[in-house]
Amino acid sequence: MAKILPLLGVILMVLHIVRPLGLPGLRRRRDFWKIALVMLAALGMTALLRE
């Protein structure tokens, strides 16, 4: 799971730059960094829950 999350994050960020996803808070192309923050939090939660 911890190896899949970064890959999904990169794919989502590239897709968002090509065509914005239109979700609340992700309406402009320059909002791709928010996806990175969510992925970072998800990786942190995965690391905490793994033990």
C-alpha cells in the first residue's frame, strides 16, 4: 500500500495538470500541489497504522 500511494499521487497530479479534475478545491491547474499534500498525509497515516 505504501508503494502504491506515491504512484497514484503522481498519476493524479499529471492528470490534473492536463485537465483539471473539477473537484472542490481542485478547479485550477495550479492546484496540483494540494494533491501532493493529501498524498503526503496518506503516506504518514499508512506509516503510523502499519506498526
